[in-house]
Amino acid sequence: MARKPKPIQHFLEYSALRAVSGFMQCFRVEQNLRTAEGVGSLFYRSNANRRRRACQNIHESFPNLSSGEAEAIAERSLQHMFQLFLVDSMVMPRLITPDSWSRYISIGDLGPVLDRMIQGKPTIMITGHCGNWELLGYYLALMGFPIAALARPLDNPYLNTWLMGIREARGMKIITKWGATTELISLLKNGGQVGFIADQNAGDQGLFVPFFGRLASSYKSIGLLAMRYDIPIVAGHARRVGGQFRYHLSCTDFIRPDDWTDQPDPLYYITARVNRAMETMIESAPEQYLWLHRRWKSRPKHEREGQPMPKRLVRKIEALPWLSTEQVRHIVDHSNTLAKNKVN
């Protein structure tokens, strides 16, 4: 059922956000980051349900952490997210320019990415809801490398138009998810670069691959595109440095066609390795990940039906070369426990 339009509510939301944004532009970035940090802490303390969800996700992903350590990461995560939305996204077009970007950005090993772009070869780029996921495409577009990113349009048309303008200020093209397949294929066939945020829950019909020791529903589209057009996947990360408006850009994995050619299930391998790249990003700065995200909400069919993990799925997990026997056993046991609890 289609949602009813809410033009008055949408305009009021847009006006309020523009007013807050305009007011904050009167202060230095450092002061605004401290203000946003305080807002994040207030949100963390006043919203018990989201606080519990974030702490639970952190504890299950990093079981060796104490409750106090998990809570500290959860609060810092909220602080970072408010800094990102209220400050970074607003000042990025003004501060990061062709002449000034080096004051705010340091570059890690991006050689493989830049080489392909210089040669006009297509690349699939991925990142997650960690660090500043908007900055990667923005920076590459600023450097003169055209890139298109897939994004869901906001329900509020006023906010959508405004934020799309900010995202596209330096040449990055935003493609909405509705009817994007044809445009993505055309871009890749013509040597373009396409970016995805690859850590979203893909629903009950997604591909369930390991993510921090648990099966997580993941989209198949990235792997299918890479396989169909024989295109490498680059995992990139923009990590905030020192709590300031400064970022370090790095490549956390480069998945080449040769890597999956001889795998027993290439699509499962690619999707699982994408999740592994997300883990690497998050582990480098867990306080900069969106732990509120319900990443493990959807569950595989065998769990929903209260059945043990199918042997064919166990074999796919065992075939992932970076997982130890102990890690495989943990993933299988965790899934079987959830299935058993479903029955009981």
C-alpha cells in the first residue's frame, strides 16, 4: 500500500533541518563536532531500546568485551553518527575542494583503485555504514574520476533534493534504487565505477553468509554483477581520525575475478568475502559503525523452520579459506541454537 503524501510535514521537517544547519554554520567545525557529540550522548541515554540493540550487537560481535566496554563503543557510535549527519555532511562541500582536501584527508593504499580508474576500466566499489561512507565517492569525484553510487531516495522530497545536491556537488552521480539495474549495467559496460553500501540486511530471500560469527542476510547483486561482467570489487573505508573532521582513506580488500573462478560456489565466496571486508573496516574503528542497524534481523529458512543447518550450507562455510575450524563450528552452533530456540 502506497504511503500517503505528507507535504506539510515534509516541508516543516526540511525547514527545521535547514534552520539548524544554517545556525551551525555560524560556529567553527570543532565546536559543532562537540555539540553533535553531546546530542549523540543525549540520544543514547534517552532511548533505551536502541541503546540495548546497539550494545547487544556489539557484545555478540566482540564477545571478549566487557559490558562497560560495549556500552562505551555504543555511545561513541551514536556520537559519531550525529557528528556525521549534523556536521560532516554539511561542511564537506565547503571544506573539501581541489585545493584544500589534503588538509582533511590522508590517503592509504588506493593504488589498485586509481590505476583502474586512470585506465578507464570498470570497478565495483563497496563500503559499509562505518566511518564516512559519503566521503569515498565524493573524494574520487573531486579528483576527476566519475563514480555513480546507488542510494535509496528519502521519503521527504524536499530533504531528498537538498541532500542529493550535497552528494552530487563535486560530480558524483546518485542512482536511486528504483529501476537502477539498467543504468548500472550501462555504466559498467562503458568503463564506469559503481559504488554500493554493502552491509544492509537483504531480507529473508538474501544470501546468508557469515558476518561477525553469525549468518547475515546479504544482497546477491554485487556478486552477480562482478561475475557476469568479470569486474573486480574494491572495498574502501574512510575512517575518522582523532575525533576531528579528518579522515584516512584506505582499501581493505581487492577481490579479483581470479579469486573466485575456482571456488565451489563463486557467488557465496564473493558475498562472504565482501562481508569479511566489512568486518576489517569495522574492527579498525568499531566506535564508527552504525550498531543501531538491524543487520541480523532476517534469518535463514532452516532457522525459521526450527531445523539444523543444512549440510550443503555447512560445506559452503567450511570452504571459505579465511575461516578456522573453530570459527566455522561457532557459526554452525550459533545458527543451530537459534533454530532450536525457535522450536522451543
